[in-house]
Amino acid sequence: MTHDGPTDHLEQNRRYWDDQAAAWHGPLARDHWAQVEPRWGLWGTPESQVSVLPSDIAGMRAIELGCGTAYVSAWLAGAGAHPVGIDLSEQQLSTARTMQAEFGIDFPLVLGNAEEVPYADDSFDLAISEYGASLWCDPYRWIPEAARLLAPGGRLVFMRYSPLFALCTGPEGAAGTTLSHPQFGLTRWNGGDHVQFVLPHGETLRLLRSCGFVVEDLIEIQAPRPAQRDYSEVSADWARQWPSEEIWKARLAD
């Protein structure tokens, strides 16, 4: 895990999603789209508990960075926002279009790269990412791009793995109870056939501030008891003791 490394992560991740990961996530799309209340992340944390979406979201121009099957954009549309979803996986977007037709919810879906979005400056009031760009794109590229896309006062919300989870992930790919990696230099996580990114808190805070953001909240998520399932990368028992994922909320200074 280091910031140094090849810059071909976008193509590597596109191949990973189109060839492998989309097949795992596609069958989950319908359940996500059908949810009455948004539930976030690995542990299905309810919106009523974390208030990810702004209270004044109705009418907002929103962009989901790394939308996947676009269920977050569907939630935004259901709340009265005007979303756009962008993703680099054609397979994921194909599933999203199928869901749009099934649920009768229409919004633009863009095949593209969240580090270089084909929209003008100040085009949106909200930028959001739930394990999309926030995990699969270089934060030193996608966060400045989010700042460019947002109008003054616009909000940025993103969910990702926690740095502690990344530091405790062992050689087998599962979180353990010992530190397996140094924190200094933590950025890039090479998974063999894909690349993910996690920054330490201090570095994330400095990056956001350098892009003109004011951080309004950082929510470290605790797994519920009982949890519906464990994951290969982290058990619910682990995530009840330490945060496996976190939500950042920031606002672009006026």
C-alpha cells in the first residue's frame, strides 16, 4: 500500500469490473433499487442513523461518482434530486439501465472516468460516492475533480473502507487483530487484478482542505448486532470492535 505505483489503475479496474466483479454485484441491484430507505455500506447502515443525504436534497443537481448499478442515484431521484451517474464499467451501467426500465426511474448514465468527468465547472450541488470513486479512483485526482464539478457551497459525501481496516488486512485479504502494514505511505492497495485507494485521516483532511472543502463530519461505522452476514474481507465481529468503513461529509466553501 503506497502512493507510488503505476498509473494504469483505471484500465485495470475497468477490466476487473467488466470481467469479474459486475457478475457478483449485478444480482444485488434489484434489492438495492427496491429499498424504501437507503441503507449504506457493508452493514446496511440506515439513512435515518447517519443522514448521508442532505435534508434539502430536493431539487439538487447531483452526480454519483463511480455509480455502479446506480442504486444511489435512484435513491437520490426518489428524494427529489436530479442525479447523473458515471462509471467506467459498461457491464455495471447495463445493469443500471435494466433497473431504470424496471423501476421507471430515468436519469443520465455516463460511461466515463470519475477522475475526469465530462461536465462543466459548477455543474452540481452534490457529489456522492459509496465505494465508487472513493475506493477505486486516485483520491488526488477524483477529489479535486469533485471540487471542480461542485458549485460554491456544494456538498461532497463519500463512503470508503477505514484506514484501520486497511492497516489490519493481512496477506489472505481479511482484517485481523494486528497491524499488517505501515500507516506512513498508505494510499494505494494493489489487489493483483485490481487497485483500491485508502488514505489516512490526516492526509484525507489535508487533501479536502486543499481543494476548498470544509469537513463537516466523519462517521465511523460499527457493524450492528446481529449482522446479516460476514464478508471474506471482514467479519461482523471485527467490525463491531473497530470501524471497517466510514462516511465523510464536506462542503465546498462559498
